[in-house]
Amino acid sequence: MNRSDAIGANTVLSVHDLNVSFVGSGRTVPAVRGVTFELSRGEVLGVVGESGSGKSVTALSLMGLLPETAEVSGSVRLDHTEIVGASDRQLEAMRGRDIGIIFQDPMTTLNPVVRVGAQVTEGLVVHNLASRRDAMSRAAALLREVQIPDPDARARAYPHEFSGGMRQRAVIAMTMATRPKVIIADEPTTALDVTVQAQVLSVLKQIQADTGSAVILITHDLGVIAEMADRVMVMYAGKVVETGPVEEIFAHPQHPYTVGLIKSLPRLDADLERLEPIPGQPATPGDLPTGCPFHPRCPLRRGREVCRTEEPPLLELGPGRATACHFPEEVPGLLPAVPMPTSPVEPV
């Protein structure tokens, strides 16, 4: 897949001013604040940020999977279908057919008492894309696509008979079976060791390239983002604080938080004396600081009143580049010149 081609393709998902709050204990807690982005056909958008930054809540809102305690506003359009405010019937028709999700733990997706083959093809049967009579042969073909050995026998097995890496590949096969327009991969390899992670990511990359599905890849691993993504969206305190093409984000970050994430990444290919963790604790949705939510941890604040009192808007710096920082021109001086991180994903 050519990265520039993917970014220039037609928009398949459009998110505008998405806000998500949860009501509890007598108050409203904002989890996602004004998120706006577009996703093109065949594109891979990497979403990064610490726990609590709003990544997974954003992902769940794209599929209408948030609990009833969530208050959602804004717009999420999948092609011409509005997801925010859609009926249960509309959402059920869309989920699995037009948009799918790969969760961090495959056992939250797989039913332990149902054969893997039946689960892999369930979406095809539900959406009338295959008959139950043809489902088993289709299941074997799908498992073969994700490089599971002896797929005919494995289709008749149960999830507990699979290894962790095989279960995750089965979930990828299940999600990709209907050839959806958008795939959300929410930390799909966090629970796997490095070798199995490389295998799973390689399979995901190959299937995505073959089908042309757009992918939203949520992960803490910047090496995975550098290898897999076309664009990066950095989130902090429920907001997008920086976005842009992956090469530019790593080479020329324009937000101090992005710099902090890059400097705290273990590297084998750069001459860094030690890792530099981001000081302090992430902002919590229920107790956001005034002004820029990152200012208590920011090396650029230096007592500046504007950082403490005014939250910076997300401003465009150029085509496809934006940052929410009062002093983006000072950010490059925070990061030493190092090459982009790498992950163990093998090229397809």
C-alpha cells in the first residue's frame, strides 16, 4: 500500500466535534472532547496516548457500543450513515458488515462453547452473505487467509484449543470476513509476546492491504504505529493534541506530549543515554486542570500564564498537520535527532 495513495483516497469515515461524557455520582465527566477527523479508504490511522486519554471511548462511540450512561454529541458518519443517534436496528445492520472491531483480548470476543469456525462465519450468515451450509468451508478459507495451520480441523475446534496468537488471528479472520469498510483494532497485540505480536501484526497488515479496508489502530507501541500507520492522531485528556502523517510526527513533533511519548519509548536503534518518562500523572477526565490540560507536566510552561489559563485549540500548521500547543515553534528543541522507531512487523 502506498501511503500517499491511501491518504488521497475517498473518505469513508467522518467524525466531527465528537463529545462523550459519562453521568455518575451526581456530576458529568467528559471522556472525549471535540474530536474531529476523517478516514480514507485503505488508510491506517494510528491513535496513541496514555490510558485515560479517550482512545477506546472514541473507538466504541464509532460503533455505537457505549453504555446508556454515556451522553454523546457531534457527528460520526460512515459513508452516508449517521451513527450518533442511530436506532439499534440501524446499528445492528452496520456492525460486522460495514465496520468491525478487534479487541485487546480475543477471549472477550470468542464464545468458549462455540466452535471457532461457526464464530468466524457468524457475521457472514447474519448479514446474509453466506448460508449456514457453506459456512464451514468459508470458515476454513478465512482461517487459511490468516495463516492458521490445518484450517479445516481448526475450524471445528474450540477457542481454548487455540494459542493466544491463534485466537487473535481467528478474531481478525472473523472481523475481516465481511470485508468491512472500517476496522477498529484496539490494542490488538498487547497481551501477546513479541514474536507472536509480530506474526499477528503481519497478518493484519497483509489482510488490510488485500481488502482495502480502512483501519483505526489504537496502541501504546509507537514502533507499531511507525510501521503500520499512514497518519497519527495523538490524544490527551480526551482531546486530539496533534495529528499528521506518521513520518512528520516522528521527525518533527509539534506538541510536547508527543515528544514525551517518543522519548519514553525503549529504542535499540538510537544512541540515547536513558529513557525519559513523562513527569507527573496523566490528567483524569473528572479532574482536568485549567488551561492546557498538559501544562502541569509540560517542559515549556515555565510559569507562562497562558498555559495555565487558556486551553489551546487544535490549529492547522499545514496540509494534514495540526497541533494544540501555544508554543509549537519551541517543541522541536525538546527532541534529539533520532530515526523513526521500528517494530518487528515483517514487510508484506
